[in-house]
Amino acid sequence: MTTISRTAGQPVISSATGGFFRLLGKWVHGIVNHLARRQAIQTLRELDDRALRDIGIERSRIESAVSGAVDPDFGRIM
């Protein structure tokens, strides 16, 4: 025998409160991503040119590499 609870179809959080927490979550996620990108850029800038060449990044393209920009010539260092 199956029983269905009355509260199964009711939202746990009201839409206004849920919207606030979704917005807060997106804001926190954005800040965490920004800080992670800054740390990655700083780490790559600390590498010497040979190490950057080994991983296929030109010093002038560190920011675009961290942001994930696609470049057809990326990695082709002459």
C-alpha cells in the first residue's frame, strides 16, 4: 500500500526566498571563480618563458589561456 504525504507537492522555500538564495549562490560562485582565475594567472606569470613554452602558452596570452579563449594558433610558439 502506498501513501502520499500532503507536503510532498509543496515547495520547501517560498519563491521570493528561493530566488534570493539562488542569486546569492550565483554571486558567491562568481566570486570564487574570479579568485581562482586570478590565482591561476599569478601562478602562470611566475613561470619562466621556457616553462610557459613547454605547456604551449605565450606570456602575452596568459589571461586568454586562463579564461579559456580558443585561438587556432594557440600553442604554436615559434
